Amino acid sequence: MKTKPYRIVMETLNIKGMMKNKHLSDAIRKQKLYEFKRQIRYKCKKYGIEFIEADKWYPSSKMCSSCGAIKKDLRLSDRTYQCECGHEMDRDLNASINLSRYELAN
């Protein structure tokens, strides 16, 4: 049985800012992120899936998915999100939970 999502939330990235980093710029350029987003939009439209683009300044990585507190000092090297409320989980999983709730927050 095949199932499809009813909604896809994609985060807008600050590509120009990321391209200024000499260590990341080549890898980012090779990813062809614009083409990836274009294809996702096309597939969503084709299959009737809602596509939502989260604002690039939405703190998906810095917000606790449990209590909603924002951790301002989170660095890119921090791979585990630890909140003062005791919530601890993988940073990317925390961000994906926050993005799944994006429409409810805005």
C-alpha cells in the first residue's frame, strides 16, 4: 500500500550567506538546491500535496520542540539539542518536528 504525505514543509536557506563560507561553497553549489526545490514543488502540485516554504529566519534548529524555548547560542557543530527544560534529542530531528508544526506557529 502506497501512502503520500498531505504536506511538505521545506526550509528556505540563506544560500548567499552560505556561499561566503569557502569550506562549504563548492559542496553547496554541487547540491543544486534550487533545482531540488523546483522538483519538489512540481511533484507536490502534480500529486495534490500542500507545499509550504518556511521563512529562512524561522528558528527550527534553535527552538525546543518540547517547550518552545529558543536557544540563541546553538552552533552548527552542536549535533544534539539540549534545552533547559531537560529535553534532549538529535538537532535535525528537533528541527524536523518544529518544521512539521510550522503552519500552526504562523
